[in-house]
Amino acid sequence: MVLLGKVALGIAGTALAGLGLICSEGMIEVNVVEKQPEAHHVYVLAPAMLVPITMHFIPNRKLGRAASEIKPWMPTIRAALEQLRASEDVTLVEVREPGQHVLVAKSGGSVVVDVTDNDDIVHISTPIRAIESTVEQIAAASSDTRD
Amino acid sequence: MQKATRAIGVCCVLALTISNLAVTAMAAPATERYLHVKVDDGSKGESVNVNLPLSMAAAILPTVNKGTLHNGHVTIGATDFNGVDVRAILEAVRTAPDNEFVSVKEKDQDVRVAKSNGNLIVHVLDKSKDGEKVDVIIPMKVVDALFSTAKENELDVAAAVRALSDAGDAVLVTVQDATEHVRIWIDSHSSAE
């Protein structure tokens, strides 16, 4: 009985540690609400670490064009993301028009994009670390895309 | 003996206090400065706000190598200055006392260029186009930084941004006409409000 308890504790501990590891890079949040009579509501909350993991399963040849386009800009992207991570929370861009509001901000360790118009409300929040690792993976794919 | 011990003790406390102060001063983050751009179009009910940390701009600019922008320097064609020696003019402006250098009053337009309190001031009033009014106030330190590069046909934008970071809060550009209002300024607030 004691042994069974130890095994259960081990499994629970491993699961908890795994969960902690997966959530260590924060969460990606996507919330889309349609303002139609038949309103659709999409809400996704996923661990940010899943994105770079998923990127491993995309064949390099599929990333070829994106990789070659992004690679010259990598020093700029790295510098921007590094500074963004270090900076305090800030609204980077805000656009208001009649019936439309767009907001791009740094909040916590994430980049947040909020778009509200007459038809939809869209909220996307992505951890900066996840953006960094994903962009690095896309850029790294370029050297192996000659097939 | 007791006095010597006490003196050593006082010295130790003082040394610890000074080193603590030094560490605190070194660890304290420098206040972030922001470049704000605000555009309001009253006729359309549109507004655009951009708030850019200057440290980010200073870090990004040297990494961009595209078109005329390379390593934080902008290359200018020989024709852009129409043969005018801008450096010589700026040197003359820098060494001159505060004064109004150019004042043009026409039927449709007023132009004024002056130096005041370490700032280069340009004021343009276009009476023909909805009374468009443009005010540009650039700290001379920023102008100096812009032309600090050794090459004649280059402007050091990265150095100018660094100089802006060191400058105090300032409104750099305002453009106002009948419907639109544009304002560019720097301060330590992360939002434009």
C-alpha cells in the first residue's frame, strides 16, 4: 500500500513538473468574438512552448520562403525583441477610427494585439519568449531548404 | 586601543554604506525615454498613437541595412543639399548667440528659423492651405549628433536618437491645420496621455 502511494506520488510529481515545464514560457491566448446575430466565440489558451515544439514537425522546405525573407532581418528582430522584453509595459501603437480600434501593446512578458470593429472583437496575447524561439526556428530553417 | 577599535568600526560602517549606495546607484535602472507620435484627424474622427522606447530605437537602428540606411547612418545624395555646405552652416549656428536667423514674410507664407536656449527652431505658417502651421524644435545637441559622422554625405541617425535620450522632455514637432493635428515629443511616460 505504501509502495503504491509512492508510485502515485511519483507519477503525480512528474506530471506536475511536466505541466510546469510546458507552461514555463507562458500561455498564448486567442479570443475571437463575432458580433453577428449567430455569434461565434473562439477561445484558445495554449502553452507557448507548444509553438516551437510544433515548429519541429513542419518540414524545412515548407518554411523556405519565410526563412529566406526573415533571415536578413534577424539582427533587427533580435534587438527589438530583446529591448521589448526589457522594457516596461507600454502601448506601442493605438489606432482609433469610427467603428474600429486597434491596440498593440507590451503587457507583462507578452505582446498583446486587440482589434475591435463592427463585426468582431479579437484579442491575441503571445509571450515574447515564444515569439523569439519561433522566429529563430524559422530563420534556422533556411540553411536546410535547398531540397 | 578602544578608540582604535571604534575608529575601525566607524570606517567599516562608512565603507559598507558607501559601497551599498554605489551598488544601489548602479543597479537602479535609468529612466526609459519614449518617443511619442500622435496624429488626430478631427474631420474623420481618426487618431493614431505611437509610443516607442528610445532605447529600442537606438538598439534597432544600427541593425538595419536597407536602402539608404546602414548601421544607423542615412546616406544622402549629393543633390539633396543642392551644393549647400550644411556642416559649415550648422557650425556657424552653433557658435552664434541666440538669434533669429531667417525671417520671411510673404503673402501666403511666414517662415522663421531661430536659435534659442540651445534649440534650433523652425516655424512655418502656410496661410494658403487651411492655415497650416508647422513648429519644429530640435535640441542643438541632436543636430550635432546627426552631423557627427565623418562622412560628408551621411547623417548619423543612431547618434541623434542617443542624443534625444539624453535630452529633457521636449515637443519636437507640431503640425496643425484645419482638421489635422500632429504632435511628436519625447518624455519619460510610456503612454501618450
